[in-house]
Amino acid sequence: MDVNWNTIDAKWQNKWAENNDHDVDPNEKEKKFITVAYPYPNSPQHIGHGRTYTITDVHSRYLRMKGYNVLFPMGFHYTGTPILGMSKRVQANDTELINAFKTLYNVPEDKIKDFVDPVKIADYFHEEIKAGMIEMGYSIDWRREFTTIIPAYQKFIEWQFRTLKQNNLIVQGNHPVGWCPNDQNPVSQHDTLGDVEPDFTEYVIMKFNIENEIIPIATLRPETLFGVTNLWINPEIVYKKTKVNDEIWIISSECAHKLSFLDKTIEIIGDVKGSELIGKNVKSPISSEEFLILPASFVSATTGTGIVMSVPAHAPYDYQALEDIKNGNTKGMPESIRDQVKAINPITIITTEGFGEVPAEDVIKRMNITNQNDPKLEDATKEIYSKEYYEGKLNQNTDKFSGKRVSFVKDEIKEWFSTSGKSDIILELTNAPVKCRCGSECVVKMLNNQWFLDYGNKEWKEKAHNCFESMSILPNEIRTEFFNVLDWLRERACARQHGLGTRVPWDKDWLVESLADSVIYMAFYIISKFVNAKEILAENMSDEFFDYVFYEKGNSDAVAQKMQITVKKLDEIRKEFLYFYPVDSRHSGRDLVPNHLTFFVLNHVVLFPKENWPKEIVVNGSVLMDGKKMSKSMGNIIPLRDAIKKYGADPIRLSILISAELLQDADFNIESVSGIKNKLEVMLEECKKSKKSECADLEPEDVWIQSRLSHLISEVTESMDKMRFREALHHIVYEFDSELQWFLKRIKAKKRENVTGIMYKILSVRVAMLSPFAPHIAEEMWEQLGNTKMVSKSTWPIQEIQDNNTPVLTESLLSSTMNDIANIIKVTKISPKRIVIYTADSWKSKAYHQILKNVHSGQTDIGTLIKELIANKDTEQIKKDPDFVKKTLKDILSEPTELRDAKMTAGEIDENASISSELTSLIENDYGIKLQVFSEDDQDKYDPKNKARIARPYKPAILIE
Ligand SMILES: [Zn+2]
């Protein structure tokens, strides 16, 4: 077959563009406003990016066919530091990056020269991505396109920021942030390698003493200070004697580095080898008790201070390290203190149901752990920590906290220590190492007098929570993730020192951060249409304008005058906002759940009235390449535009969507692209053969296939409504094939020629349902079918209600009988000269329906059934054949309820008539012989093997000679 996909793609893309098919303005129809996270143009898009946008496009196209006025717009997010970082590398003549531009991204050399300007990089990839989106056939209203650095957008963001600040939701304060020491900038997900959000947690530092020096340890469980028996130090580490403000601390150099970002003055004054500290005694921060410092290999310089306290009763690592020493298995352990170590016993301070006297010992024995390097210790630790946290109660040896539950009293204990001056805090990245895109390792920094979005605000969270509760979230299982994010969310730095974007309106030294200027831009799609048409000018825009468009606040005459537009135009903009808002569906990848999508809702609930809050979020998983994660370093990235050139847009769209439902990772591979391509080419060929005409003189198989088609429509529509696109595609492209094959076999056997009408109907329905997924080839098929209008303008097929089940039951009787015959022939290896079918006696049919009725009402007891059937004159003959009831009951029980119900409503069908008239042609076609059909009670039947008596309804007896 010779299908030129690129030609077909271009043909239909041009037609859509010529007709402005995707330019959407308010009209009398009901609207749907479908949006997707806009791209950050620092590289061309690859197959992986294609998934979210393709899902959004399919969704838009489907809703359009359902009769909605669907707006699907697109913008480009220039804000942020990565592009700036790239331009700096080009300025520095970084050959690695320049080569990547040349070879990986195919950027022409004269363009690369311009890349010293970050905006030129963004512009270049912006156009590249846009071209790819057009080539993929996305039904975008390009009149509304914008970038986040145009003056009008900046005015919009200034309005957003001032409005948030007026509502006290942007606050100045001192808060910890993820930080790149090299860029001197806060970092969030979009600034890091691998797109990880720096996540950090607060550890309590307990200050133990040796004379005038402090040995600090960091812990998440300050309550366990009451159970300390010793400290652990790694003899291999060289510790730093460090001046921390006015105190001398002994800590790892990594700890000193971390502390220097946490509002402390740090000065390293000397080295102390870990081994030198072993055997020394330290004084408890809360009593006169002293503890030995002992060696342990599990102690790491990068966690906490590089020194840890040992709570052997509640920490499996500590318990095991002590055991290792007692057993003589620890290097660097001086003989002189061995006896002292032997005297150390665990001190139990928490009682938890399910654990014995020493919880750590319990778990270690259960898990068969025998040394401190056993990885199982991690699980042991997790188990004890979580159980003791939620269920544990503190013992009498915990001072005034005795009898209290650990989870309730933790903060109180923290507070108590901190007021005593014996403790401090350190913030640690929990997902370290996190690397900035510049390559530096990120830290936690205490940022002072900075601008923060007050995402810790309880009322704000509550409002967002309500919105999430009333929204549709697809798939629904992701909803709790949003609630979790809201729970842990705290103040978030919203200004940056470098990058592209908008200046903080009241503090022009700072720029609005990229996850703060990308949360309500869906509203800007309304405004950008008028900006791009030059009907409104950025220089005239003020907060009053946005207040009017979004809230109808203020005096329209005054606002219009200031904008230098008519009141009519101003009201048109306001009306257009009211028409399209709220967002009906927001699409994004799963990685944006903990940030963008949550912020999107948070900002909407405070910046817009309730009726304009978003209606739906749709989240999808990522795309794997041959089962592996796609990445530049793996070299398995296929640029989207290359793939389109090679395979055509539709095979790419389908293969991305057909391998997985929303949240699963989709697996992309070339074999599946070619498979789909071939399949679509076959369908196109079928369409060429079929022409538009009416369905006349319906035969039973026509009625049947129409009923199957109707069923297909209802299945696909249901899948589409739940956004189960994989399922829908399977139904459209593959699952209907077996039914179609049967139909074709039937019409061939009957040598029918008048089937164009019915074939046209089948193909039209399939093509129409395929068109949201494969818009180009579907238009081509639609045209081949003889239609003049475009399929994208047609309406979604509507299920025809079928109240007659008989054709479906008859057809399934025919196909199952054909299967039975084929199986007998296969097993007996006869080459048939005679095929005889016997249909069941009429009393059996009556009995069958009685049994069916009983099963339906839950009566399946054989004895009762037989009694009842014998009592009835119509069915008393089962006396002769009690086995019939057993077999029939088994037949019925093995069927799906749906089929049973269909049989119930259809009542008795005339099997003899159907088989005689419809099966004859099939037998003749398949075996070249004439079929003989007898009724079981036919006195003159040919039945040498006495087969007729075994016939049952829907299960005729067969004789083959
Ligand atoms: Zn950096």
C-alpha cells in the first residue's frame, strides 16, 4: 500500500487552518475550556512530551463532536533560570552544550550564535515546539498564543501579585528554601536536574558536652534523649572543630557547610579525628549523666552532624552496633573500655503494644539481622519509628512527659529542649543529593526578609481543599495525593534574583518565580486574543482593567477610557471571560501534582469567585521507550518532529495512547507504531471501497451487526467520558474486528451484493470515533467514504436503542454452532460428506426458559427445579430426561448475566427456522456441502446415531459423516 502520511497530514492541517476550524469565540453553544500545562521552550519536544498534549487534543476533539464549543489554547513559559543558564554557557563557549544544539537538536549554526541572548533560545525552541504541535494536528486556537515575557502578560502577573499581597497572601519573612549556592537563587523542581523538588525536614540538635566543647547530634526523635546509652562516631571521619556563633562544636565538614546557610556564623578552627574521640565521655544536655563515645561504621558524615546518639532500645542500628562491639566485631574499638561497653544495657522509654521489653531487639531477631551493615536495618527502623510514633506511650523515666503519647508530645518536648538552650535545629534535604541545573549540589537555606506565598495559611488551604473536593480528578485515585500536598505545603519563596520573567511589582530587584507566574494564566488566554489583535495595548493596562474583566469591579467608562477602548469592547472582553471561565479541564503530567497543579487550585480559589474555580484536573503518567525511561543520557530520545516525518502524526498519536491508561506509564516502541500504521492503512483501503448509500432490505446479519455497532458506540462513549482512551481505542481499532469478520463471512456465504449501505454505516461510525485520536487519516477516510463535510465537524455517533435481542441471540447461535462443527471436524479429522443439525424439542425450550427464570430469581436447586418442571404439563417430559435439567442449569450458570437477561427478554426463538435459513449458506461456503436440519421431534429425520435426543436450546445436536 502506498500511503503518503506526510501529504495527508499537511492536506488536512491546511484545510483546518484555512477554515479557522480551531479558532474559537463565544457562541450560543455550551462551552468547554480545555487547557494543558504550557511548555518551557529550552529544547525541542520529544515523544515523551507528546503524551499530555495528545491526550488534551483528543479530549478537545471528542467534546467538539459531542456538540460543545471547545477552546484549546496554548502559550509558552519563558520564565525562569534554565534558559538563562544555557545562554551563559553559550557565552562561555561551552562546547558540550553547543554540540548538543548542533547534533541532538539540529539547530543551524548561525542560530546558535544568537543564543548568547536567552530570549533567542526561548524564541527558537518556541517556534520549533509550535511547529511540532501543528504537525501533530493539535486543534489549538493559535490566535491566543503568548509568551510569559510579553508586556501584557507582565501587567497581568503584576496584577496577580498585587492582589495576592493585598489579601496578605504574599508575606515577607524568614523561611527555609531549597537553594543553589552557585546561582545564589532559591531552587524548585524546574531548576533541578531530573526535575526533583527539594524536600527538607527539621532535625533537632542536642548538645552534649566535653568540657567546653559541644558534641552536637541531630535527631528526628528528641524524646529518645531519655533512652541514650552512648554516642556513635565514625573513626574514619576527620571532624572539624568549628566555631558556631559563640560556641565550639565538633561536627563533620559537611555539617559545617550546611549550617553556614542556616543563619549561623561558621568558622572552622581545627581537625579532630573520629578515632581520637572514641572512649571519651560526654555529658548529657539535661542531666549530669555521662556517656561513652563509641565507634560505628553506619555513621555518615553527610547526615546530621556526623555524630549520632545511641538509643539501643528503640533504634535497631544502635542495638546492632552495640551487639557488634560486644561480640568483638568492631574495628577501632580499644580493649580498655570493652568491659564498660559490656555493662551498657538498653533503656526502654516507650511502650508500644506488640513490642516486648526491648523493641529494637524484637525486630532484629524477627528479621534475622546479624550486623550493622545489613540493609534490612532500614526496614526495621521504619517499622519501629512509625509504630512508636503513632501508638507508643512514654514511660515513667521521661520526666514530665510520662504517660503521654509520642505523636502528641513531640512538639512539646522540642519546645522544652529549645527553651533550655541545650538544643538547636538543622534543616536537611530529605531527598539529597539534589542537583541544580548548573550542576551544583543544592542545600537548605534560611532566607531572610524574602517574599513568600503563604501556602502555610490554614484558611487558604481549607479553601483549596474544598475546591479539590468538589472537582473531578482523573484518575480519582490521585485525589488523596492533592490532599497530602496541601497538608505539608508551607510558605514558598516566590521571588528570584535572576532569570526571565516579571519583576515583583513592589520590589523591582526581584523577579517573580516560575511556579508563581504560571498558575492563573488560563485567564490570560481570554485577554491575549485582544492583545494579539492589537485591540488592547499593554501600556494602557492597569489593575483596574483586570479587576473589571475578572470581577466587573469599577466604573466601565473610566476603565475603558484608560484603556483607550470603547465600553463595548471592554464589555466584550468581560463577557468572553465569563463565557469561557472556569477551566473545564486542566491536563498535566503527574510530576506537576505536588507543585503546579496544587498551586493552580490555590491561586484560583483566592483570585477568582467560586463559580470560576476549576472543574477538573486530568493527570497522566510518562512515556517509556522500549520499557526504559527516556533521557538524554540514555540516548533514547526521539524528537517529535523527526518521528512525525518518519511515521506520520496519527500512528504516533495512537501508539502513545494505546499502550496505557492515564496514570500508567506508556511504553513507546517502533513495532507498535508500524503495527498501528498498517492497521490504519487497511482501514483507509476499506473506506475507498465503500460508498455512501442507504441501508435497505435488512437481512438478519445486518440487524445483528447494527446492534453490535450500537453496542460499540455505547462502550466507546463510556470509555471516552471516563477518559479511558486506551480502552476506547482498543474497542474502535481492534475489538470490533472479530465481529466485522463474522459479518463479512456471512455476507460472502450468502453471496450478497447489496451491502454498501451497511458497510458505509459501519465504517462511518468507526471513522468518526477514530477521528479524535487520528484526526488526519480519519478525515481522509471520511472523504473516501464520499462525505463532503469534514469528520471533525460531524457529530459523535449516537447509540441506537435496540429493544429486540433476537438477532443477537440468533447470530451467536449460528457462530457457536459453526465453531462446534469446526471443532468436531478438527478432532475427528473427518472430511465431511454430510452435516446434520438437530434442534431441541419445543418442551425443552419451554423448560429452558423456566430454568432461566428460576436462575434469575436466585433459585438454582436442582431438586426443586425438577419438581416444578414435572408439575407443569408443558414440561413434564423431563421425566424421561432428568439429565437435561442438570446440563441446562450448567449452561445458564456459566453465562454472563447480560446474556441471560437478553435470553429472558427475547423469549423462545425459532432455532430450526434460523439455522435452516442462515446456516446453510455458511456450511456450503466452508465445506461445500448441503446442510440438513431436523427438529428433534421430526418423525422422518435422518438420525442413525440417535443424536437428536441430546439437543438442547442454544446447543443443537450435530452429526457429521
Ligand atoms: Zn545552580
